[in-house]
Amino acid sequence: MKRFFCVVFLTVFLFTSCTVTYESNTYFALDTFISTNLPSGTAVDIEGYIRSLEALISKTDKNSEISRINENVRCTVSHDVASLLSFALEISEKTNGAFDVTCGAVSSLWDFRSDTPRPPSHEDIKKNLQNVGYYGIITDGDTSVEKASNDVKIDLGGIGKGYIAEKCVDRLHENGVDSGFISLGGNIAVVGKKENGDGWNVALRDPFRQNETVGNIVMESGYLSVSGDYERYFEYEGEKYHHIIDPKTGYPAVNELASVAVLCDNGALADALSTALFVMGLDGAMQFYKDGIYTFEAVCITKNGDVYTTDGINEKFKLTSENFIMK
Ligand code: AMP
Ligand code: MG
């Protein structure tokens, strides 16, 4: 049995070429590598802020507000957490459960950290699947949360990093910082253009070849989130099991997609939609884009190396690898 715990370290690679001084900082938080590239002298403590938000929404920290929700049928949380949950529930409904914030009852059965990982039993998945469904929890979006049963468990793993990315950008803007970027695992947040007025050249990671890239997206602002089957997975008896779960089956979503990148001006939405589109598969993802429920753009990469883009991203995305074909 082979085991991989490939936390995405820069799913997206960033190249800078301007002369204005920026200061880079890298550390581990949110179960991934964080890197920031901000104008030298920026006094805002982004690392401390990220750690304080992590303490609020971590599912492994017993004292977090998410643990409080998971351990009680009824509880009161901060307004920030209730409104994030409310938004996560809205996205769960609008994506018809492809993204489902209540997938915790099954996602927690998949242990990607174990030294000897193996898939959970079919019985366990079947039993716990009954407790997955966004209609099993309600919040007033202010401070109160109520669940249909205490077996309903939430998992913010598919939206939390994008949410925190946006909170960081807001905090930087409030403090007069309007240039730079932050990378939280597969989530890039652009604080603002380079000081010379150019956008940042963000390279999409090749899902099949480590340290290679597929192409570049120029970003002047906004959020880019990538979900892929190579990010966190293990192999067991010749089968690969990755961390993006189809909430309808309780198993990793299997379709033609290897990765999905979503670009939009809301960090939490970019994060949740990259997860959702991955679960939907190529046709479902493109149909969801056409339905126009949310404003976003996407790059979908299939397992056989085809690259599909939505209409509004074509002038921003450039394919650079000969291993892929634009469709
Ligand atoms: P991402 O890397 O943003 O696609 O998020 C994957 C993480 O989100 C997983 O590690 C789980 O914690 C959680 N997750 C997995 N599948 C789903 C899903 N279908 N809906 C919501 N969250 C999910
Ligand atoms: Mg996500």
C-alpha cells in the first residue's frame, strides 16, 4: 500500500518580476502552507490573524466554534461563523449538494493523515450518509444554529481557506495595503496589482507532473481556488482515494476531471465552487456556469489532458504546456 499526504504547497505557482520591494513569508497553518507576498514594511500581522480565524473554524480544535456546532444540537456562535455557515448552506443548496457543508459525517471517515490509510467500510459510509444533507441544519445567519440531529456534522474544509483569504484581504485594505497576494494552499487572494500597475501572473499547477505548470492567469484582484484529485490522497490495493467527496455517495468523486480552478471576486465562493465543480464533473460544471447562478470563471483540466475554459477567462488564461490541449 502506498500512502501520499501531498498537502498542496503552492498548487498555484506565482512569478514576480517587478522591482518594487515585496516581503515574502511562508509558514504552516490551516493544515497547509501559507505564503504571503506583501509590500515591505506592511505592519499587519496576517499570520496572527489567520491563526485566530483557524481557532474559530477548525474542525480538529475541540474549542472551536465548529466543534461546538458538531457537538450540540443547538448552539450559539459568533456572527462571523453563523454568516459563513449561512453562505455555505446557500451554496450547498444552489449546487444541489455537490458542495455540501454537512459532509462531515462521511468526510471524517476518510483519514488521509493515517500512516496506514484505508477506505472506510461500505457499511460505515452507508450509515453515515444518512446524516449528510444541508437541510439537516439551519442558522439565522446571526448567531444561532440548530441541527436536525446531533449526528449531523459540518466540514468547512472546502470553503474555509477561501473565506479566511478574503478576511485577510479585507484586513489589509482596512490598513491601507493595496498590493500583493496571499496563497493558502490551493487558494490565491490578490490584495491588489503590483505597484508598477501590472497584474500578478499566477501559474496553474500541472495535476500530473509535480513542479510543472499548465498555464498562466493574470490577476489584478480577486480569488483563485483550485481543487484537484492530486492534492490529498492515498492509494490502497491499487486504487487511488482522494479528498473531494461526492456527498451523494460518500466516496471520492470520480469523473473525467483532474482539477478545477475557479476565479471570482468572493474568496469563500471561489473555494466552495472549485470543490462543487469538481464533484459535478465537466458537463455539470459547464452547465452550472451557463445557469448563471453565481458570477465566476473556471478552468477545468481533464484526466486526459484537455483544458476547458469558461467564456470570460479566455483573455486572462494562457496555456503554456505542450502536454495539454485547449478545447
Ligand atoms: P477543496 O480542496 O477546497 O476542494 O476542499 C476539500 C475539502 O473539503 C476536503 O478535505 C473536505 O474537508 C471538504 N470536502 C470534501 N468534499 C466536499 C464536498 N463535496 N462538499 C463540501 N466539502 C467537501
Ligand atoms: Mg474548495
